[in-house]
Amino acid sequence: MFEKHRATLERALTAIAERGYWSPFPESASPKVHGEGSAEAGKAAYDALLGKPFPITLPGTAGTVGGERSPYGVDLGVTYPKVDLDRLFAAVTAAQEPWRAAGPETWVGVCVEALTRINRASFEIANAVMHTTGQAFLMAFQAGGPHAQDRGLEAVAYAWDQMRRVPAMSLWEKPQGKGDPLRMEKHFRIVPRGVGLVIGCCTFPTWNGYPGLFASLATGNAVVVKPHPAAILPLAITVRIVREVLAEAGFDPDVVTLVAHAAGDDTAQKLALRPEVRIIDFTGSSANGNWLEQNARQAQVYTEKSGVNQVIVDSTRDLPAVARNLAFSLSLYTGQMCTAPQNIYIPRGGIDTADGHSSFDDVANAIAEGVRKLLGDPARAVEVLGAVQNRGVLDRLDKARGLGPILLDSQAVRHPAFPGANVRTPLIVRLDASDGDKYLSEWFGPIAFVIATDSTDQSLSIARDAAKRHGALTLSLYSTDPKVVDRAIEVAEDAGVALSINLTSGVFVNQSAAFSDFHGTGANPAANAALTDAAFVANRFRVVQHRMHV
């Protein structure tokens, strides 16, 4: 399998070195790309899974579990094996020994083959992502399919890049003056750390799940995948495909297993504290991420947690373009993205534009009007917004309404195809810089604050402090002043947050491109490690040597 995919792997290595645009998995859902009938076949494959046990056999099965309900208002009715953890880990332990002995080329080859087959199931997975997360279909196809697969392949490429640096053998010769030199033969073996645990999230189960899954698998570790109880199906399909590839390659499929569980139980904690688990990948709340970092001391823990993403508006040549760009960023998937902006800082004295000076109210109202225009047509709106994933988002919306004057209230939108869907437009609240107790925490969902500051300097100061104290994955700046841009870059580097400058066209602050963007720097509390670099994979294996005299 390694030789079969060598060209793809070599191109991926070039991509992570050059950081330009590249993707082996087309993001278009067009039948011209995937073939006539591909979308229909994927939908049929998804439909065939509903209302019955999921087709997977796992060790230690003791009953079933399920209960996923689509944010679009329908029950999936899929059940999954409920496993006894002791029996599961006994099987994983047995399965991982031949796998760890197979070596890097085999590990990497199996991973790229698995990702290739996952790509063929993109339409099936897209429907599963749509109906567990609430993403609109096209977003579910792109983010849950090709973009997630890109992130998985990026992790594999980094893994191979690090492992290929270790030679299998060397001849060591040390001169001894007039005597014969000392000669030794040294052999180096890459040894996996142990079982990897992937703790999935309910909003982006594949996009956030694939990097950890494939980084661990490509470095020789067995992997246990624990989906969020509300979004099991996309990762269950993924695990099913990976297990099929493992079996075809001659390995025990229990190298990769699935642990589905009911909401509210302590399965995640039990898994995280298992002595066999040596690597944990987690995306979710700060409370749960912090618990893992503090308690799962036997494991290397990688977390992506909540944060406060911010926008600084200083000046612009094109205020309508700024408003359009921010409107889309606030509306996309109802703000249920770890990269979505929340706080928008504007000097209370207004800003300079190409058309003259615009007051604070002018700028704030332009952003609100941008959202109104974007979402004015309900049929278009639902394709941008998707559906609200869980009740907690709706509760936060209700609470946020009482924080200050409302510039734009959130509205329910009726979905033409799914009457039971919970669809909401963004809420925009006006606050003052002095209201830090209200805006300096994450309000996950379609909630944004337009905040009046004394100056851009104060905006930058608040943004720096917020990112360092509370975490952030994105920061955005609009300014025509090169000195302000330089200061913003300094703030971003100090606070360890990715900065986007003057985005007014088809790129948005909440988008991150695999092979190019470094998503999650690991330099502020929102993530304890960069999620797309060499360090993300290098600590998943060790090098053990043996040597002898020649």
C-alpha cells in the first residue's frame, strides 16, 4: 500500500513544506467530479444505516447504545455495540503487537489507503455529518469530507516526514590513533507510545477527529475512537472503513475500535485514565479539556478548547465589503465553529473609510445590515446557517439577549425541507469596553458583540489580554494603516493566535486550509499544541536502539 500511494505522499510532503494550496480530494460535490449517481448512491448508503444496528463487530460487546437525533428534527434510530472496556482493551492489546512490528512504511501506506476509501464514501459521510451536527449539506460534504480527509493526510505526511529522518541502521566508527578504530553497528527502531484515544466533538466529528486518529495510526499506535453521543455515525463509518483496510492488509481490525456510549455517563473519563491509553486527542469545552490535562497524567494530551475569537476594526477602504465578509463569518453554520468571530471592537469615535468618516453606529449598523441582507432569503439562509446542534446554543441565545442593547435580534427560520429543524440567525449585542465580564468568555453559537472602545490601541490591548488569558484560535484586523497592521502582528505573535488582515473577499476568518494554515498554535489556552505541525506527531512515537560491536 505504501508504494501504491507513494506519489500522493510525496506531493503531501511538498505541500507541508511549501504551504501553498493543494488538495488530493476535490471539494466540489458536482457529478462531473465524482461521477453521475455518486450523490444518490451516498444518500442511499446513509439511508440504509438508519433505524437499525450499525454493521460493525467489536470485541467485548455487551448490549447496544444509540439515540442520535438530527438537528433537522428526525431520529436516526441507529444503534451501536456497547462494549465492556476491559474486554475491549484486551483485544486491542493483542491486535497492536503485529501492527507495531510492521513499521512506518506499512503504517503510512494503510493510512493513505484508508483515507482514499473514506474519500469514496464522502457523500455517505456528508449525510451523516449533516444529520448529526446540523451543518448544511454542502458544508457537511466539504468540511466533513474532503477537508477532513485533507487534515488526516496532512497528519500522515507529518508523521512520515518525522519517521523517515530516523535511519534503520548505521555503522559507527571512532578512530583510535594508531590502534584499530572502534566499530559498532547500530539499529534504530521507531516504537509507538501506546493506545491513542480520540474524543470526538458534536460539531465537527471528522474534521476535528481525523488529525488525531491518523497521526496516531500512522506512527504505529492502536486507536480507540470515542465519538460524542450526539455525533456517532460519521466516526462509526470512518472506523468501519479503516477496519476493512486493516483486515485486507493482514492485520487484526481491532487496531482501530469504536466506543459509543450514552450521553451523561463517565465513559470518557474511564477511557482517559486507562493505563493502556498513552495519547489523547480532544476537542470540546475548556472544562473537559482542562480535566484531561490535569488528570490523564499517563498520556500525552492534545486539546483544542473554547476561546474568545476577536475582530478589530480600525479603518477600511471598503466598509460594505467588510460588513459582507463579517456577516458571512458570523452566520456560517450558525456560529458553531471554534474559529467563528465573537467580539468586534470598534473605536467609539468611529473609523476612516474611503468614503469619509463613519461613526461607531454606522459601522455597527453596516455589519447588522450585512447579516440581514445575507439571510434575507430563507431558502438561501438555511444553506448558510444549517441547524442548531443542541439545546445549549438556544439557551445561550436567550441569556445573551439580556446583556445589552440589541443591534440585531436572532430570528427563527423555517427550513423548507425539514420543518422540525432549529434554525436561528445571529444575535448582535452592543457592549462597551468596560463590559469585560460579559464578553470575555466564549458564547458558543450565533452570538456576537459589537464593542465600543476608546481607540484601536485599546482594542489591541483587550484582544491581546483576552487571547492570553482565555484563549483564541482566530484574530482579525481591518486597517489601512501599516503601523496598526504591524502592531496587530506583534499582538498576535505575543498572544499566540492566528491573524487575518483585511479579509473582504472569498476567504473568511473561520476557514482554515489544510497543508497551508497552522490551525491552533498551542501558544494560548485554546489549544495546548499546534494541531498541524511536526510537534503534533513527533511525540506519538519513540526511537529505541540496539547496538553491537562489528
